[in-house]
Amino acid sequence: MEKLTRQEEEVMLHIWTLKECFIKDILARYAEPKPPYTTLASIVTNLKRKGYVKLSRVGNMYLYTPLISEQEYKRTFMSGFVRNYFENSYKEMVSFFAKEQKISADDLQDILQMIEKGKE
């Protein structure tokens, strides 16, 4: 699975939310100033080339559907992120964010509760 650019990720977030869509549907989700239609069309073409979306013809337009789930994408690239930056240790990653004060003790408590719930 090829890593997406920031713009491609942003478009994929819209496609994942919409489940299936036309370029105009993606464009409608952007705040002003909206990107040009042609820019979005180019990004979606790249997503198709990379295997993230499929298209089907509906009249004279193309309907886009995700081929890869958001969960699958997150799982693949978060694993790489942890491997590359935190010696393949999620504990190191959490410790880093705690030291940088990006995560609070309350957040950590919530995470522990989520872990315990997941074991049930």
C-alpha cells in the first residue's frame, strides 16, 4: 500500500465518510476557498492509480468507492510510524507524548480503561 500525500489523505477522508461519491460531492464538503474541481479530479485519479478507490460510470460521470477501509489505512501506516519513530514500541510512543505533555494523565486513564474493556 502506497503512502498518501496530505491532500490525498484529506480527499480519502471525505470518500470514506461518503462511502461512494462523485467529485462534486467531495467538493461540496470543503470549506471556502474550495479547491478547483480539476485539482480534486487529479487527486482522485491518483487515488485510483494507487488502488485506493474504484470508479464506475454512471451516465457521463464517475462514481468513486473506496477499495481500502480507513481502519486498514490507519493500521498499516500507524504501524510504520511506530516502527520508524518509536523503535516499534507503542509504549515508547505513549511515553513520548506524555513527556511532551501532548497527553494527560486523564487521557492515559481513559486509554487504560479502553484496553481493559477490550480484554472482556
